[in-house]
Amino acid sequence: MSAATVEERLEALEKELQQARDVLAIQNLMGRYTVNWVPKNLNLQADFYALDEPDVSVEVGDRGVFRGAEAVKTLFGKTFSNPVLEGVLLIHYLTSPMVVVASDGKTARGVWRSPGIEAVLPPAGGKPIPMWSFGAYAVDFIKKGTEWKIWHLHWFRQIKCTFEDGWVDDLSMTSASTPPAPELGRTTYHNPYTPDSIQTSIPPCPEPYETWDDPKWSTVERMPADRSTGR
Amino acid sequence: MPEKISSERKQSLVDAVKRLQAYEEIQNNMGRFMAAFNFRQADKVLSHFALNQPDVSLEIADEGVFEGPEVVRQIVGETVGAPVKAGEMLDLQLNTPIVEVARDLKTAKGVWWSPGGGAIPQDEGLPKAIWYFGMVAADFICVDGAWKIWHMHWFRFIKCSYEKGWVEDTSMNNRLNTPVHPLAKPTTYHNPYSPLSIRDGIPAAPRPYETWTDSSWMLERDKSK
């Protein structure tokens, strides 16, 4: 067997192994992100993001798109801040992981379905309200040296309702109580459950890709017949 | 003349494969462990523990730390191995996995979040349906080529009535006011949800590491690490 063939096979193997390790590293990154999602630590969430990327962004339900380092820091340091910590519960499980690393190894895409339980304080004061909060994350990741960072994160909120009333009777939180601030980017997709809604397969499972080039992949429904054969 | 492949490069590849295999085995074993736990299969649960390690341990909510092979055998036998009652159910599931295999490939650390439901038979009437949520953190050790649980801590944060939910019903947050198990060592952490609790982000997510030193990582509050 020629040396070139052995070297080519070794390089291919090393690339495959690195991609597999990258998938696990990304899973662990999202796990750490989720573990840190407690009221007293939310101000640290921006550290998980590629803040050196000018288009780093977070889209949360229909709150608009927070784009750029300062907007992301404002989201976690101010918008999501909780002056009262007692009794607030924010648990967002990560399930059904779908992670694809680009062939060039520089970026990745991930989707997780996320059922969640919460307890939030009513604005007027009083006992916390137990809540259901279900949705999905679709995330672009970018590799910085040997470390993965979140580049664009979109939280597709599907259900947000009281524990007591459930998702058919309580539609009071399907949309944000106030319009997004004018400086934010426009919401790209928001299709929460209601008795009138039609469910879609959005965000889709990310498909294998060579190089990141499609910022809209997470809001395009992919039917089985449309899918490429992939690698 | 073909260029020789360096031994370092070969070893790097072998180690990468072993690390991935370890991750896969640990994930699968935790699935088996949880299924056995749900179905009261005490022997299967015990088969996943490193019972050859003198400090093998299991900490259960606020019941304490059970340390040592015979102690772990006893507590698993008494709890998981208790007789099955009609109408009883526990369905704990695993998600949000965070697993780090040590660079030396001898140990690993893992956290899973675990939502669940249950039903507790009553003396009279129908069983009581409950929500039962927690998180599990564990050290693993490779024993004769098989990954085993070395130290496990079950962090229960919700145990409440299905109807009332976790804000209204905090009656089962803490253990009954009865003597602790004679074999139990003091609980290291128990912070169930209540309207007065502050969430900590514990158990902490394990980070990449070279060689295992201790289990303090589970209670690490410094999230910058």
C-alpha cells in the first residue's frame, strides 16, 4: 500500500474523529449553557457566545432579534435579569439532539427539542406561578481555536402557559406582552401552539453541509422529498 | 520509502476512539441503569456500580451518603429492591447529558437531568400521582475495560402532587422526620424547589479534565470555571 494512500486514510480518519468529538463538545456546551440558566447566573450567559462576531445573535420567541455583542449582553444582563431570586425556577431540558458539524470543521448547527418547567413571580407580587414552557433551540456554532461558541441562537417558543390551565386553555402568553424594542431585529418566525394553529416541522433537523452559508436554515420546513441525499 | 507514521499520531487516534467509545458506553449504561431503577431491578442497578472500589458511593437527596460496597448493596437492596406494589410507578428519564472523559481515559464525569412521573399506592383508594424531577451527577471509573458508576449523587428538586404542582405542594421536599438510616453519612447538598428557594445551577456541568481528583466538581458554584 502506498504512503500517500495511508496518509490520506489517516487524515480522513482524523477528520472523522474530530467531527465526532466536536459533536460531543457542542452537546456539552449546550449542557453547560442550560445548567447555567438560573436567575442568579443569567448575566453570565453572554460568555457562551461568540461576542467577537459582529452578527452574533439571540432570537427569543417573538421578542425580536438581539444582534451584536452589546445587544446580547443587554439581553442577559438586563432584559432577563430577576431582581428577586427566591422562588424563580427555570428548567429547560435538552432532548432529541440533532447536531451537524460542517465539513470544513469551522461551524456547526444544532437543534434540540426542549420541554421545560418554570415558576415565575407575578408582576403584582405574591406566590410564584408554576408554568409549562416548551419549545426548540436552533443554534449556529462557530469554532474559536479549539473551543466552540454559540453564534446564532433561536428559541422557538411553542408553549408557555400556567401549569394549572395548560396549553389549550391558557393562551395569555403565546405572544410577548409588549412589542419588541425598535432597535431589535424583526422576529423571523413565531408559531406558538393555539387551538387555531397548524404545527410545522420548524426548526428542521439540520442537514449535512460543507461550509456555513445559509442563515435561514432553521426557519425552512424540509419535507422528506426535498432532502438531499447527504453524505 | 513511505514516511513512517509517528507513534504519537497513532496513539492520538487510538485515544480519540477510546474516548468516543467511553462516551457511548457510559450513555448506554446510564440508560440501562435508569430503566433498572424504574423497574425495581436491584441486581441490575448494582451491576452498574464499581463495587470493587472501597469508596463507591450513592447519595440520595436528603437521605444521606451511602459509602462502601456493602453499604451501597444494602441501600439499593432496601430501596430499589423493595417489593413491588400494585399501582406503583416511577418513570425517570434522562436528558441534557454532559459527559467528560478524562484525558487519561481512566475516569469520567457525567450529569443528566431527569424529569419523571410516579404513582404512590395509598392505604386506601387510588394511588397518588406525583411529579418527580431531579438531576444525577456521577463519577465513572473504568474497571477491567467496563465503565462503572463510582460516585453517584441524585439531586431531587421536585417531588409533588400531580394536581397541585411544585409551587403549591412542597410537602414532600424533605425527608420524613424519622431517624436517618444508620449507615448514612451526612447529606452534602439538598436544595429542593420551593417558593423560598434560590436555584444554584447545581450539579455543575463537568469540564474537560486530565485526571480525577475528587467529586467536589458536582457542587462547584463558580460558573466561570
